[in-house]
Amino acid sequence: RIDHEALGHKYVEGKAECEVCHYKHYTDGLIYELSVDEKYYILTGVQEGFYDEILSIPAEYEKLPIKEIKAESFKGAKYKYLYVGENVTVIGANAFEGCCNLEKVYLSKSVQVIENSAFINAESLKLFSIPEDSALTTIGVCAFTRTALETFYIPASLTSFGKASFYGCHNLTEINVASANKNYKSVDGNLYSKDGSTFIQYALGKTNEEFTIPTSVTKI
């Protein structure tokens, strides 16, 4: 484990760049494989013996962009913070399944797809930061099942929200949706289709004793 404080580095919340010297911290020992078309790299894991509580993914490797995090690549890993690289477009299925120490994830605006069960059973995950100008279009089935998320932001770009994505998220009190999103909206912190006809997700952490489904809803 790297002692960043001992090295004199000070990191701003949500960034992997030192505010003093502007050193950009990226995780050592990461393993990559070249895509079939040889135009980008896929992050597949980390070498044995390399550990840091921060998983910070760089934008490039050997002058090519890192565009994917492979399915199951960090399953059960002990990282506490995740900074997703500026060129990553896909977070693979079950990529961070069972990462029980993971508390905070900072998504880059380049991410377009979070595949099925990507963060399932990451039971300490409280914060999942998505930029307002995010390119995220798809959240897969069970993507955040049984996490400790407290709030969640859906950007204007999202077009597909997988079933059971927040199953077992009993700390979730607020789901917010960008007003420009054409597919979804938030009413009192709960998720609906844009026209209000489909009730998609109740924020399970709410403490209300009663909940009335709006008359506009025809499908649950």
C-alpha cells in the first residue's frame, strides 16, 4: 500500500490528482489485453502483490486508449476508492462484484455502459458519482444490487435502466434524474418513466409509513 500522505500528496475529493504538485496517481501493476482490432486496451485485472486502497485507471496504455474494464476483472478486490479512466466506455458484467471494501466510485464522463451485476454485492458502496455531462446510456440488470447507495443521479443521456438495479439497496433515499432526460423522471425521489405511466423504482431507504402510487401510473 502506498502512503500518499507521507509522500506529501493531497487529493481533492473525487479526483486522483494531487492539488499541491498535480501528480496524477494511477494504480501500479494493472494488466491489459489488446482489443481484436488493436485500437484500444481492455483492463483485465491487477498483478498479484500489488495493493493500494485506490484503484485509479489511466486514460491510456502504450499510447492507446483504455476503453473497457473486463467482466469479473476485479471481482472481490479490496479497493476502497475507484477512479474510472477518462477513455473507459464499458464497465463489464460483475467487474466489481463482491468488492466489500469499495465505498466510493467516481465515473468518468466517457462511460456509456455499466453491464449486468457490475457492482452487485459491493455492500459498502455509498457514493457513485456520475458527471452531469455523462455519456452513460445503459445500466444493466442488478448493476447495484445489495449496495449501500444513499442517493443516485441519472444523467440526461441514460436510455436503458435494468431491472433490479437497486434491489436490496435499503439505504437509498433519493433517485435524481436530469431534467433533460427524455426517458425517465424523478418524483419525490422515486423513479418513473418520463410520461409517468410506469413506476420503475421506489427509493427503498425512505422512511415514509405510506406511499400512494400516482393515478398516472398504469404499469409497475
